[in-house]
Amino acid sequence: MAKLLSINGIPLIGLYIRSTENAAVLGLRDRKIENILKEELDVEVVQTTIAGSELVGAMAAANSNGILVSQYVRKKEIEKLSRVFEVEIVETKMTCLGNNICLNDYGAIVHPEIEKKVIERVSEFLNVKVSTGTIGGIKTVGMSAVVTNKGGLINPNSKEWEIKKINEVLRVDTITGTVNFGSDMVGTGLVANTKGYIAGRDTTGFELGVIEEALGFI
């Protein structure tokens, strides 16, 4: 049965969580949510802010090779993240790296205006092929899609050429859909890896069916 969740009373769970195949960051202290992540995604969980923000899903980009954060990350946060991740810090004006990078273990689509040095760091540190682009015409690609190593749910306004590019670079098949009763910014309301997923509380039964197909669970 699908796990629906809200955080601080809102269904935008993707803002507060960043997950990979084996680890997840949770931006607030909540033992119940930590246990849900462990149970549904089978991951180690670290609870910490990033750059002082609870919105770790927006602040960090990550895959199985590590987690990428901006120069504003704090020493204590690095210590906590290092318990479960290889941590890399990058100087950037686009400090919300999770918003601006969509990736899995194979590839990454990044904000079309992101700095070249960030692209290089994503490619080298996270060991992925990188391409700039939009998803559904949106530059903040990290919140416009959720892609695992088995599949992906992407913004319903995505053009055919965007879908083709995503599928080629990230080496998975993706499906367009929504979360939280029609939200096209699917990254704000869905957290997933190849072992499971958690959706925002307002996600409908129909949307859950599309999510499960898109992520390869049916």
C-alpha cells in the first residue's frame, strides 16, 4: 500500500527529503518520518539541515556516489552528512542544487544557466553524464521530475524532445504525471528510489497508479 505523508502539515515532502538508493537526508527531527523512510525506501537516514535550512531536498543533489551542496553548508552539517554520504562542496550562485539538478546514478539534467564549474563537479564527483535542459519548460529541473535507476515521473507539460533527452541521458523510461491532486512540480511531492516511494498526502489514487507505473513498481 502506498505511503502518503505530510510534513509540517503540508504535502510538499520532496522539499524536506533527499534520497538515494542507500541513504536519505531528512531536514527536521522527526523519528516517525525517519522510520517511514527506513521502512519504505530501505535507506540509512541522517537528520540535518543544509545551509541552515530544513529544505534539504531543495538544497542538495545526490546519487549513490555522494551528495553535492553549496558553499553555505555548515561544518556541523558536513559532519552529519558524512556519516552516510561522500560530501562535495561547490561554489555556486544557484545554492539550491536540489532544485536545479535532476539525476540518478547514470546521468543528470541541470538548469540551463548553471555554472560550468558546477556541471564539471556533477560529472566528476557524482560520476554521471550531464546535459543542460528544461523539464516541462521549467529550468528548476530538480523539482520538475523524480527519476530513479528504474524509471521516472516527470512534469506533465514536458515536450517530446525533453522526454527523449531525459530518457537518453538518465538511461530510463519516464512517464508524465502529477502529484498532490494535480501539481505538475512532481519533485515537491514525491520521494523515491528503486526500492520504494513516498508521495505527498494529497496525491490521488489515479496519480498513485501513474507513479507506480512510472517508477517500475507495476
